[in-house]
Amino acid sequence: MSKRKPSRASDGPELSTKNHIERKDATYGKVLAGRTLAGEGKPGDAEANIKMHLTNLMAAAKAIQENKILGGADEILSPIWMLCIMNR
């Protein structure tokens, strides 16, 4: 069984503020929709990590664009705090 790796940012046209959502959806749309990178089987740790990092990245990007750096900190830190609490 071969796994198809998602495309990289260096694949295709230069990433810009106008095409980043399209590129994200093309690369990680399956994972964000609850499917696997390979397109078969059940999502696992790799997909969960990708979703977590994309969520954090999108919250950080939104905070930077809106000049509210600390305003989005709770969305970025919440998963980290939950892990700390659960691992006590």
C-alpha cells in the first residue's frame, strides 16, 4: 500500500494571501474533512497532528492579520493546556 504525501508549499505557484486557502484545502482538505492522507482507512495520529497544527496556524495567522496577537492566544494555547492537564 503506497501513501501519497501531501503536496508541499514549494509545489505550484508561490504562496500568497490570495491563494493560501485554496492551497491549504488542496493539500489538507481530506484531513480537515475527517479522512486520511492516503484516502483509505481510519484517521490516526498523523491526521490528528496535522489538524491540530493547522488549527493553531490559522488562529495565529488570523491574530496577526487583525493585529490581535494576544487575542488569539487562548485558541493556540488551549490544546497545549489540555495536554498538560491530562498528563498530570
